[in-house]
Amino acid sequence: MAQQTTTLYETLGGEGTIGKVVDYFYELILADPTVSKFFENTDMEKQRKHQTKFISFALGGPYQYTGASMAKAHAGMNLQPEHFDAIANHLGAALEHFGVARKDVDKVLNHIGTLKDDILYK
């Protein structure tokens, strides 16, 4: 019998938990002057919903991502490594805040790290 693998989405508790993580994640981001400026004119309710679906998809959840490519979504922002690192650190802190095991936080951050070239310097 084939062994079923559990997705990181399932391990983290599904969309409900990811939504809570995203809410806290944006609290951290909006309090950080390094990156908060990128969200000054953003509909944060829409952004939170979009980010919850994106992270859910990226972690093996049931959604298909239908948004813009990472390069297109970040075009004109000229994000630098310090911005990317701040966002990644806030995501890690938000996951840990909700009791996600360090090994799973590292998996998430490694996965997010694969998007770096599509996000920086656009």
C-alpha cells in the first residue's frame, strides 16, 4: 500500500492556521519601516486574502494560484535583498508565533527562498 505524504499545508493546519499566520505576518510587516512603505497604498484585506491563498498553494494546499507571476507582481518595486530578508524573517517569526516547528519553518523559508530571483531588483 502506498504511503500518503502529508503536505506542509496540512502539517501547518490548513487555511485557517495559515490565515492567522498571514494576519500576524502583516502586523509585523506594517510595524517595520524597512518594508511597511511597500504597503502604504495597499488594500490590506485583499492582500491578506491573496497572501493566504498564495501561501496555501505554495505549501501544497488545494488552491491553484491565479495571480501574477512573482516577477510581474513585484515589477517596479525595486526590492533589494534587505527587503526580501525582512519579509522572510517576519514570515518565520509569524510561523513560530503560532507554534510551527522550526524544521517546518525552515522548509517554508527554503521554499520562499526559491522565489528570490523572481522578486528582487524588478
